[in-house]
Amino acid sequence: MAILELLASDAPPDRFESLLTRARSAGMPGPQLDRLENARKLGLHIYSQLDRRQQREASLSALVDIARELSAPYDLKTLLKVTTRRARMLLGADISYITLLTSEKGTARVEASDGHVSSFHVGMQIPQGAGSSDVLTTSAPFWSADYLSDARFPHHERLDEMVRAEELRGIMAVPLSHGSGPFGVLHVADREPRHFSADEVSLMSSLGDLAGAVIEKAWLMDRTSAEVEMLQRRTEEAEAGHRQWQEVGDLHEFLMSQVLSGCDLQTLAEAAADGLGGVLTICAGDGTVLASTAGEQPDDELMIPRAMMDAHAAGKAVRVKNSLWAAPVMMGDENLGAVLLRTERPLWDSGVRLLGLVAQATAVLLLRQNSHGIVMESQARDGFLDDLVNRTRSTRELDRRARKLGVALEESYVVVVASPVGDARRKAMIWASSYAHRNDGLKSEQAGRVVFLLPGTDAAEVAREVHNDLSPLLRHLVTVSAAGPVSGAGPIHRSYLEALRCLEVMGALGLSGRSAAASELGFLGLLVSDDHDVDGFIESVIGPVARYDDQRLTQLTDTLEAFFHASGSPTHAAKALHVHPNTVARRLERVSELLGEDWHRPDRALEVQLALKLRRMRSALMGREPLAGGHRTGADGE
């Protein structure tokens, strides 16, 4: 009865032990004391069951509260945070966190945590099979009283590092699953060793099932919202695109009506610029600005040829640089020019298409009005240079055509051949029109090479200018050769052939990607040159020495020949000349003053020897002795 009274009054467990102690002190007989002991044990058992039942009721009540809270319309990130907080409070744990499977097969990532005191590794990737991630494959709860010392499962360095940082010991993990299977894990952990009871594991499993369903729902809602938002955005873009294309069609119809009604290029440019929202410039094939809404020429004179090159190479409207667009104006494969647009606002697909349509309208207008003969004149000038370099017409007819085109062939010209590499040839031809126009010259295409007839008297300098202008634009190797200067229609064909041979020699010498003229090739220029100017070669190599001998009656050329015959030995040369070695040394010093200190280097020495042999051979064949040599002596004793 005393035990029943204690149970009825909800007395604490220590009162049961006090009752037994008082009975022993009062001398209660043994049989009665045994019955009291059994009654105490039964009472404590009943008390434990009542307490456990109360805890279950409290846990279930808390779980119902959690379910009510999780049913609120949270986004996924907030829902994960709420779930970790409620899990930690439900089990009275120090920390809780959630890991979810990633799109990368075999890994999970820490997505949320609660109760951490260090820089918890949210976002950390955890390989499947490490630690509690086995829950994902087994779908069964996991717990460990002391995680780091538990050898029942494989450990992962990064996960163990996170556990050490938080000083965690007891850990429990349950799967988050719904439908097809687990998609994440809910963890709770204490910083002291903890043996989780079956009721706690069961409670956490229930929370995992509940949270799994809610999280998956939120996941689907987020994905659905994102898809709806994307569809809405695409619908808006489609509607905007439809409006833009409708505007493009309307503007194109307006532009073509203007063209067919006989408007000029300036009117066309202004109407197109209004529709495109920028500054529009229309250029001819040679780079001439035919119309512009800017009111002035571009500051960068290379901007137009560069833009034309890129547009014609692409065959459509392209972005040349940040704010500059270009569209080719073409008639078949014929380059009529380009339309350039400078705008600071983005140019969408409809704008790019409209720029191309403006280029088409420009081509129609150019062909309709012929733009004051610019198109036909450009074609005529190209054809004229074709006839000049291939000698397909008589000199009289070529002179007549030159006067008609305003080309003064009586002036000094240089023939230049530029050979770009690979797919750069088309760009080079587009650039050539502009370059020839800017330099008052002619251009043509011969066998994939660009050929120029340019005003000038120094072939090497003109070749360098062409190379330096073209190479940066193409960003490809360009080999440039030149020949000349020439005057009149007749010699141009011969100079063209000479420039081609010069180009071949440059290739053989490994000079691809550079520029040169026949006059720069030394004795090889004799092979390249069509007229084999031997006197010019001798003069350019040893002329100062020969003139010194003529003026001073010295023997510097004889000394040079003896020096080379003696394999570069002044002593042996002195013996052959019957003079003192010091005399040879003084003469060679004078040669260095006249020819430069590098005359005895291998490349210069070869040219000097060839010039000496040609001079002596030429004099012998002409039936006379060299002007310098023999047994003359000068006033200086040489």
C-alpha cells in the first residue's frame, strides 16, 4: 500500500528507497521485508514506464509541433536551417547538420548546420562511403558513442577534420528519404560521448522521414518555380524578339522603298542609323567614305580596312571590336565596300540581322546609282594592272588606258608582291583595295598573291611599308618582295617577274614573313634581276676602293685580291705582292675605312670576292687591263 501511495502521489524514485531503509531500521521481519523489496522494484518499474511514456508523449508532441512548423511555405535553404535547429533541440544535442547528394555521382555536400562554434564546413564535399554517409546506401540509422575512435566504418580526412574542429564525440545520423530513396542525411552530435537510446533513434528516424518528405517537396517547388520563371523569361524574350523582328522587317521595307525611290547614300545611312541607334558609315571597296552620320572621318585610318577585312572574311555582319560592327557590301564575290556601325548599346540578333539588311540595301543602291562610277572604276583599275603585269596588251593601248584612268605611268613606280599565308589571302585582298587607294597606286590579285604598283623610288622602303601595314592587320606571316623603280608601261611586266623571283629566293633563304627588294639581296640580286646590272653590283660592293685606286694610283684592289688568295693571311699576301707585311696591313686599314669594318666578315667577304672577280673578268673580256693595279705606286708609298 505504501508503494501504491507513492506511485499515486507521483513521488520521486528516491522515496521508494527511503521507504525500504525505514523498514529495515524498524526491524521488519524478513518475509515482509522481501515482499516490500519486490513491491519497490515493481513500483520503480512502473515509474520508469510512466516516465518513458511521458517522454514519448512529449517527443510526439514536439514532433507534431515540428511538422506544423515545417509545413510553412519555406524556400529550400530556410527549410534546411529550420530542420537542423529543430533536430538539435528535439534531442538536446550540441550540433546538427544536413548533407544532401550532389549531381556528382558518389558525393554529398554539407548544406546546413546549427549549433556550430567554429567555421563549420558548409558546402564541403563528402565522398560516399565515408563515415555516416553509409546511411545513403543502407537507408538505416547510424550512431556512434565516440565517432573518432569508432573503427566500424571508414573515416575521411576532411570529415574527421570537421569533427575535430567542433570537438564532437557522440554522433547519430538518419536518412532523409521520400519516394525513390535517400537523398540526404540528418545528423545530430554531442561534444561528449553519448549512447543514443532506441527511443531517440526511433524519434530521429521519424523526424528524418517527416523532414525528407517536406524537403523533397520544397526541392520540387523550388525547381518548379525556377522552371516557371525560366519559361516566363523565355516567353518575354520571345515576345520581345518578335517585336524586334517585326521592327526589323518594317525598317527593311522602309529602307528598300527609299532605295527604289532613288534616295542617296547619305539618306540611307541616316535612316538606318535611326533604326540601329548608332553612328553609321558607308565605305566603298577601296575604303573611301561614301556617307556617314558622324559628320567627319574616323580618327583611326586603319579602322576602315581592318573592319572591311573582318566583315568580308566572315561574309556577314561581325563585331570588329567592343563598340564597332561591320557588314560586307557585296555583289556575288565582288567587294563593293562595307557598312560600319559604332554603337554603345548591345546589338541583339535582330540588330545584327538589320545591319546585314542595310548592307544589302547599300549594295542595291550602289549598283543602281553606281556611286559616281566608283565601283566600275575600281574594277577597271584592277583589270588595268592585270594587263600591265601579264603584258596582255600593246604598250600603246596600255598608255591610252593609263591616261583614261588618270594613272601617270611616266612617274617612278615600284612593283610589290605580297604573299600572305593560308586563309589570310581573302583579308589581304580586301585590305589591298584600301591601301592602293590611300597611296595612289593600283592593286591586283595574281595566283593568290596581292600585286601592287605603287609610287616610289626605293623598292626596299616601299616593300617595308607594305609589310609593316599589312602584317599587324592579318596577324599572319606575310612575305613581301619588290622590284623597281620603273617608269612607263613596258618595264612593269619585267619588274613583276623580278619581284616574283625575289619572293622565291626569300623563301629559299628562310626569309618568309619579311620584306625585301632585289637590290637588298647582294650578289643574289644578280640572279634575281632581269637586266643583271653587273656594274651596279660592283659599284655597290667595292666602288669606294676602285675609285680610291683611280684617284690615288694605289693598289688597294690588288691587295684585296692577294689577301683573299692567301686565305686571309696578310703575311702571305705581302709575299705575293713583293711588299712588306706592314704595307699590306696599312692598305687593309684603308680598305676598312672605305668599306666599313665588317668587309672581311663571311657574308660581306663573299660579296667582295665576287665583285673583284666580276670586275677583273669584265675588264679582261673587254680587252683591257683593270683601271687600278699593275705596278703603280702612290705618293703614300702604297
